Amino acid sequence: MNRKTVGTNVVTVALLLAFLIVLPTARGSESNQETRVTFSGAVQISGHVLPAGTYWFVAPANFNQHDVVRIFGADRTTLYATVITIDAERSHPTDNTTLTVAERGSAHPEAIVTWFYPGRTVGHEFLYAKQVGRELRKDQQTTIMAGN
């Protein structure tokens, strides 16, 4: 890689991390993977745009609904989105919540691609419309680990 490319990548990652701050997460029940995440800017998730703020990601405890993720506001009374996911796999679990985001450029908010609950090798890959999904695969993706 030449110096310009390396410099651009470093700046991009630094801006992404400044834009998307995932504060320490609060773990809820293991069965429903409750996870509290705070975003410093708007993020896109499966056709929804979530404004900056704190959200709870919840997977139903019912195994028959393992492909659904519900996203609630900070007080857990407002449901912002119910989205369909497919299984995402990784080779090694981590002790932290892990999100993968795609950088969409200045015209669009960052898009959440995957979410892994701590200690799990199977997580959730968020589904997008076919054209958006193709674009996300081409976009630069960054994995962010949140503290406990």
C-alpha cells in the first residue's frame, strides 16, 4: 500500500470511531441477548435509520424466532424496529459485544452489518434490500468491540 492509501485508511477508521461510539454495553438475560448500545450519530439497520442515542437490541428467547431482532429505545418502551436476520458465524467468540459497520460515505449513515453477543460464535447478520446489500459488501467495513 502506498502512503496515501494508508493515511486515508487511518483517517477513515479514526473518523468512523469518532462518529460511532459504542459505549460499554449492559448485558441482560443470556437467553434473549439483551444488549444496550449507544451511537453518537445516526446508523442504518435493515431499512431503518436510528438517530443518535441509546438502544436495546433484543433477540426473542423463543428459539423459533431466532432470526428476529427487536430494537427498543433506551427506556425499552418504544420499539424502533423489528428486523429479520440470518445467522452470521465467526471462528472465535469474544468477551464483548461486537458490531460490524459499513462506511456508506457522507450521503448515508453507517450501516450495521452484524451483531454478535459476547461469548458467542453465531450472531446476527442484518438483511438489506438486494441493491443495498451489494453496496454494503463493497463498502469498507469495520468491526467494533464494546466493553462490558
